[in-house]
Amino acid sequence: MQRCNSIACAALIALGSTGVAAQAPWPSKPVKLIVAYPPGGGADIGARLLVDPLAKAFGQPVLVENRAGAGGTIGTLSVVRADPDGYTLLFAASSEVSIAPVTVKALAYDPEKDLQPITMMGKWPHVLVAYAGFPPNTVPELVAYVKANPRKVSYSSFGNNTANHLTGELFKAVAGIDSLHVPYKGSGPSIADLIGGQIQYTFDSPGAVLAHVRGGKLKAIAVTGAQRLPNANTIPAMAESGYGSVIGGAWVGLMAPAKVPRAIVDRVHDEVAAALRTPEMRAALEARSIQPVGDTPEDFGRFIQTEVSKWKEAVPKIGIKPE
């Protein structure tokens, strides 16, 4: 179906499903962005960056609602079950959309059938960070320390089978180490315990951890992948320590219940894409090492399908069994 121009979109949104009875134009009340994690993590940060520009564009309040639990699947299910009127949208992350279909045996929703993509907002690599009092300062030192203290070192994640859990398990497999996985309900609680020393290391988004690193509450050890972060280029890449195959990261984007009218999907897409092009948003994203995207619903959908295929191949190799 071809996307409508702004005038046609407005006309379509103003019409009822029958195309005869006029209804209040969308949006005529506040729009909710459901984040399936607690405040403070990468998804929550990304959603809150969109609140003001979208509220200005829509002429209505845009509210972020955190519904955490079960690796993002609880919040996602709430969106799937919401009225398909465009007033409840999912600010989605990779864990509940592209990983859960592979790692959860009886997932209560099908992302491909029950949700429709709107646009990817952005993506980022993971940063390997540690408790400030943890002795290792480099990847080789961390590997040696864990090997010398098997099952005495813990790392955290946003929950079982989430993006940073899989990155952590990949690191264990590549490095040949045996550290304990401690799942949390999101980035915020994980980082709080990391700062307190209850756990020793984690993989998390730059936006969630760099302020703590700069404040001396955490130490940054490496960035997943082959390249350093432009805004934190003193942190070495995993590849520089011989662990370039430890890649990981996350993406965030907007999705809607499957039956939301395409005219609303296009309107949201266009406003998000416009916000991502502004110098103010670019600066805010760059400060958090988020690479902006703003792709079409079709491109975002194809990306998700590719991600699901990638995890279907990768999950058995790193020893993750569907639960």
C-alpha cells in the first residue's frame, strides 16, 4: 500500500473505518509510548527524547509508561492487547521483538502478526562496564580474573534472554570463562547493584552507563565490536584486545498494534523521522552514542526479520535453551 502525503493522511485519519462517518482527527487525546523496562535504560532514554518533539507535532501530550518484566514481554503484550486506535504504541527494543521469538517457548504474542513496525529510532553497541572496585581494568585482565575465580564473579542483564544477556553469554563462550548470570528487570536496577558492588560487570548501552563512568561510579573496560565510541574514544574496542567476535548491541523503535490504521502509522513515522533530522536531536543522540535511523515501516520490518533469523542461528551456539 502506498504511503499517503500529509493532506491525504489527515483526511484518512479524520474518517471513520467506514469512510463515511467523520470522527475526531487523530490524535485528539494523549498518546502513550510503552517502554517494557524500568526508567533509566537505553529504551527509556530513547523514548523520552521523543516526548517533546512528538507532543509539539501532535498537539497532544505524549506520555512514557514503563511496564517492566519478563525481558520486555509483559509491556509488549500490553500493547498487543491495547485498542488499535493509535493511542498506545510500543517503544520496542530488540529483546522482546527479535530475541523473544527464538528464546521463549510459549510466547504470548507473535511480533510479526500482532505488531506492525513504524520506524527504528536508533541503535548502539554495548559497553562492558564493571564495578569501580573490581580489580580488572582490561578485557584480558577480566578474563584472567574470572578464570582464576570460576563461578565467583557475577554479571547482570536486563532479564533472561535479553540482548545484553546474550552478549554476556557470547563473551563467556568466546573467552572460555565461567561467570554467573544475574537477571534483573531492566537496566536501572542492574546498574544500581553494579555501582553497589553486588555484581561485578555488565554489558549496557552507552547512554545508560557513560555518565556513571565519567563520575567514577563505574569503570569502562571495552566497547563491543571493532570500533571505539566517537564520544568516548578512550574506551578500547573488544577487537583491540583480541575479542572482536564479541559483538552486541541493541536497537529501539516504534511499533503499533497490528490493526492500527496505516494512515496513523505513516503520521507517526513522518514525525519521528523529522525529529531525528533536527540538529537538537542529532546532538542529543550523539551524546548518548545512539546512531539515528528513521527508516520506513517496510525497511524496519525487514530488519526485524533479519534479526530473528540471526538469533535463530546464534542462540544454540552460545548455549541458550528456549524456556
